[in-house]
Amino acid sequence: MDAAWPAPDREESDGWVLRAASGVTQRANSVWPREPEGNTRRQHEALRAARLWYRGRRLPLIFQVFDDPRSTGLNAILDGEGFTRQSETLVMCRSNGVQAADQPALTHPAAAQPGVEISTVPSDEWLELRWSVDGRGGPAERETARSILAGCPSLYALVRSHDGVPAAVGRLALPPAGEATGGWGGLYCMATRPDARRRGHALRIMQALLYEGAVRNLAGYWLLVTAANSWAQQLYAKAGFQEACRYLYRQERPKRHLTGC
């Protein structure tokens, strides 16, 4: 998941991965505590170092923390420091093999989707639609987003409405080039134009990307969806995805400095 959304500015220290991308997306501008466990003194030292690292980039200090017992100690420190809890996210996974007995039958198995355009680079049309739905910022931020999206081998799917205008897009992040057959892929950037929703475009995008992954012998897929987005969770569940774990973002509250006499 880290490789599928690569931050252009990155540093690793004491088991923590510090990532920055000019503020474009929380994931690319947060600390990933690859090794969340550690003694309290070292974690406080790492916290101070991370605070300085992000301050030098004029970015808030944010942690991407998985909801896992290993994060208990780190969460306790962040609670004590007054870090917020926000953007709870589900990680959902699906195998590319035969459904296990305890998994629901696939309502929409992966299949080729005529009319869905597949490319290996994000076209201007693809990026424009995705940015219009889920982007924040101006041209500079948009180009940073492009560099993140093209930072690993990926496939980009686009489907048009009847008038030829892009209606929906999606991205499949692929394993690194040269990796042995059987790696996993990640579904990202599922976005549909507001006036084109509830017409099956998102399902076509997803099925097209799952089919492309099957052709490339991927072992399975993951995707990320906010805990609040129940409609998307239902769509993904029908395609065989099940929740594997959750994470959330912990952000440092801005310090208010006293002024006046």
C-alpha cells in the first residue's frame, strides 16, 4: 500500500516512515509507523524529530495508525499529546482465486467490460475527472497528484457516458515490475461524475480493473474506503471484498500562542 501511493519526499527513521507531498492527500503527508512498538522514551524522541521534519515543510504532523494492538502504546502517547482521531478507513481485500466457503458468492464476478478504456498512464481526461471529484488545490497540487498516481506501475480505467464525456475512472496499482507472478494489486481513485452516478459506471470500472488483474495473474486485491461510505462498502462487498483491518489518521492540534500583555 505504501508503494502504491508513493510520496515524493520520504525519509525513514527508527521504524517510522515520514512522507510528504506538498499537502496532497493525508496518506502521502503522514507518518507511517512501520514499527509502532518501542519504548516510551524512544517514541517521544521520534515524535519530536517527526514534528521538526514536518514543521520544516510547513505541514501538520499526521500519523496513519492502523487499528491494531501493536499501536496501543503509540496511540496512548498521541492521546496524551492531544492528537485528533479522523478519517477512519477500512482496508478491504479479495482473493483472485476460488471463493472460500465462508465468503459470499460474487454478485458481479470480474469480466471484460467493452467500452471501458484502459491505459498505462493517467490521461488529462482521466486526471481531470478524478481531480474534479476528489481533488483539493490548484494546478501545482494537481501535478503532485499526477506524480503520486504515476509513481508505480498502474492501469487507469475510464468509461464515458452516451455523449462521449468521461463519466467514471479508477486505478489499479500493480506489483513492482519484475516481481514474481502472484503479487497483489490495489484499487484506487474510484470516482464518478456527480451527474452520472447510480448508472453502473463505477461497477463497470471495477470489473474491468479486476479482469485486467486476473489476466496478469494477480493473487488478489485490496482497496481503501472510508468507514462513513456505506454505499461504496456495499458495492465492494458484492464484488467479493471483505474487511481485513482499519486505520485512522491522528493529527496534531495547532498550538495557540498567547499574545498581548
